[in-house]
Amino acid sequence: MNLEKKTIKETAYKDYALFGWQKSYNLKSDKNDEIVIIRDIKMRHYNEVVVLEKEYFENLAKLRVYKPTPFYIYLILLIAFFIPGVAFAIYKAIKKSWVKSNNKKINNQLTHIKHELQTLK
């Protein structure tokens, strides 16, 4: 008998079945989540099927899976960047107000000194 055999994960069987592979109930794998599959190498268009199978699995390996970012990461980023940013903005606003108030006081003193100087002349 001209059979080709392969051991695969049971979840991948659906893809292999497209290319003429069949479950072998006589042959068992050492691992519980794996199965042995067989295919007749004398089947029609065997060489073309092998080429297509190779291309299929190469492309399947290129597929990417999107993994959503967990909520706690967003929360950490919010705490790490937004809250310090808001705190800094508040600090700058308070400092600006203090500088403005301080400068007003000093300008009043300068005006007072200029006025006294005028009275001395």
C-alpha cells in the first residue's frame, strides 16, 4: 500500500482533509491532542495537490491574530500619562497666577518708589 502518514494536532485536521488526508484509526499518536493521518500517494493529481498543500500552509502560517489590549493597560496609561499631565497643567496655572500676583506687587512697589523719587525732585 502506498500511504503517506503524518502526525498533526487534532484541531488542524479540517485543513488537512482538504488535501486528501484521512484519519487513521489503526495508528495512534503518543500525545492525546494529536492524531495520525494518512493519504494515498497514488491518488489522482497527487503532485499538484502536494504543491497546493504546501502553498496553503505557508499562507496559513502568515496569518496574524489581533490581540485586543486589556482594559488595565489603558487604565495604567491613563494614570501614568494623563493624570501627571493634568497635575502639571494645574501646577503651571498656579505658578502663572503666583508670578502674576508677585509681579503686580513688585510693580506697585516700583511705582511707589518712582512716585517718591518724583516728590524728592
